[in-house]
Amino acid sequence: IKVQVKHRKGTVSGPEMRSFRGALKDDDNGLFVSTGGFTEDAKREAEQSPPITLLDRDGFLVLLLEHYEALEPEFQAKLPLRRIWVPA
């Protein structure tokens, strides 16, 4: 798995995604993480073969909350959260 991470306000563009794709070999899996999200061109580029998995800020937060209880205590201590039940 090859991963590229961008922490910024701006979105990742198609040319950036093509550049990342150029670093992948045929048997590599790509994961592109961007807190700023992705342009439509970048999303289309990520769908090409082999596909690149995209993870934006919101997707990261969903994964964090899904797996929070499985995190090691040292990481939970850096981001202390408590589950609160709300009637539906």
C-alpha cells in the first residue's frame, strides 16, 4: 500500500492524483488522504485502474469514531471522547 497525505484547506486536483498514480506499480494499492477533499477531476482519476482509495476529512472522522474503542489507550488519551446516547 502506498499512501499520500495532504493536510490543507485546498482540494487535491486531477494533476496531483495523476502524479500519485505515476508512483504506483501494477500490484500496488493506493490510498490518498486529504483534509481539503478532492476535485471532481481527482475523483475521476482515482477511479481509473488500478483504483486509488480516497479518504477526506469527513471520512477520516467516521473511521475514527467507528474504531475509537479499539485504539490503544495512549491514542485515546490524546483525543478523549465519551459515548453519549441520544433518543432517536
